[in-house]
Amino acid sequence: MNTSYHQFRSIVGLIMTSTLAALTGCNSMSPTVDSNSHSAVKIATSETLAMPVSNNNILGDKVSADYASADYDKRAQGYDWVGVMVRADGDRQIDIKVRSRSDIKKPTCHFDGKATLMGQDTAHGMIFQAKVNDSTAFFQFKDDTLIIDSPDKYALNYFCSGGGSLAGEYKKLESGLEI
């Protein structure tokens, strides 16, 4: 795993024990919402993947995009991959859809949910959180990278089969995700 992922895991652990500002050590960091206010994640049965990019708020330009795991570039060779579609849903919330390869294989991951903005700063980017299976999932956006993690190492496995997990690092795509 790369250094930024390990740094993110450290930040997630710290966030769980105190406020975001105190834990990151950043004087300029202040949570933008009450960290006790979480959005419930709901599993949707709809297969609708059309998610328009919203530019009506500050989140639209910063996080609304499609992201994919490293093997997405090797999909023509049959590699399995996971894609994440993120769209702003208001000024403090994002809508997240995770899908895995479904063109030549049975999809291994499926997740639909919403996450609420916790805070942002230059050092850590934007960090969102969501309630997932009685645990918390974190979504960090920084430098065209999305990192998904949880202090409960099994909470994000629920949405994937075959031992997979939503946890990991995803790179921002220049064009839309090809599912």
C-alpha cells in the first residue's frame, strides 16, 4: 500500500477519538458540520447509473467525478476493477455509487450511499463520512485521489463478494466510468 493510504488510515483512527481539528494538528482545520450528524446509508435496488454533475454548489467542482481502482486501465485485458461515481448532493453532502466490472464478469462490488462533509484543509483535502453497517466510512478527496476507509476493517467488505472491499485508493478519471 502506498504512503498516502497509510497516512489516511492514521487520520481515520485519530478522527474517531477526538475532533477533526485537534487530531489533524492543523490550526486552520475546523469541522464544517457536527461530527455526530451522520447520513444513513441505504442500499438502493435501482440500477440507474446516470448521475448528473451538479455545479450549483461548492462541492460540484471539487469532488463530482468518476474514480476507479488501478486496474481500470487494464480492463481490456480482463482485469477486475472498481469504479466510484461521486456527485454533489447539496452543499455538504455527496451521493456515492460504487460499481465493479460487469461487462465480462459478475459484479463483485455494489454500494449506494450518501456521505456528509466533515471538514477540509490543504493538508488533507476534503473528508466526508457516512454510517455504514453500524460503523463509519470515510471518503477523503485530495489531489485527484479518493481514499475510502473505515476504522472497522470489515464494514466495507459487506458490499463486495469474494473477499473484496470498498476500502482503497481510487484515481479520478478524465472521462466517465465505462461500466
